[in-house]
Amino acid sequence: MLQTKTQLTLEEFLALPEGEGDITYELIDGQTVPKMSPKKFHSRLTRALIKLLENWGEERGEIGVEWAVKLTRKGRDWVPVPDLLYVSYERLSPDWNQDEACPVVPELVIEIISQGQTFGQLAAKARDYLDAQVLRVWVVDSKARSITVFYPDAAPQTYMGDTLLTDPLFDGLELTAAQVFKMAKIP
């Protein structure tokens, strides 16, 4: 496992070699922190959400899977690696073609609760994303079979079953938690 004893700058973190094997690292408070290793249900949920988002967003923006993003958290550089993100072509030109962390704040970040994580932990991370100017954060919970949407200026809203999740920020995107979990083949 990659370990650092000193505080890293954003530039030093981004210059580090790729993680070992399946380990992905995030930069939090100047330290490298390993991201939770996804399991089967997490992987299936990621695939289902990718399909739904790509069908909707193909001409609108970039859908990123575990794509690091350069943000600020509590006044410090922060490089989280969300499970999924969406950034519109208005924020990031379709011509931008660099193999590096996302250089702009995405409109949407999706985090799927992994084994060993709690809803509370990801709700706190959602608040950090919102404080960094991300406009929406979805937390997907396979045990509760729910999608909770966090907003910068309103209370979170949890979607379960066939309740339609829509958002004027993402015109034309409509889905339900039931649809996502059915596509993911999660019992």
C-alpha cells in the first residue's frame, strides 16, 4: 500500500505512480487514502448507472468512471475519486483530451456505498462535494435499495421503488431506484 509520511501537495499527489493492483488513492488533507475496493453489487450498480447516464448524456457531456477530480475541501486541495461523475461539455470542452484528473468541478457525482462504508460517511462526503461546488451528489445504497440526492440549497431527498428521479439540472434524465436495481440484478 502506498503510504506517505509527509503532507503532499496537489502536484506531488498527481505525480505519484499509479496504485498497486486494484487500489485507487484519493488525496485528503495532504495524505493518500485508499479508496474502498468495490464488490459485485457495487460493480453491477456502476454498470447500470453508466448505461442509464450514457443513454441520456452522450451528446451532453462526459461520464467518468472512477475518474479523479481536482477539488478543494476545507481550504485544501482534495482529489476524490467518485464512482461516477458527469461533467457537461459547457464546463469541459468535448475537445479536452488529457489523461489526467478532471480539471473542472462536475455537475454530478455518484458514490455507491461499499462494504465497510456507512451512509453517514458518504453523506459527509456528499457535503464536502457540495461545498466544493458540485451541484448534485447521489449516494446509492444497495442494502436500502435507494438513491439519495444531495442538493446545495435544499434537504437531501431519498428515492426508492418506482418514485421517479428527475432534476431540472439534467433535462430529460428520468430513472427510478427500482429500474437501477433491476438493471443491476440486485435481489
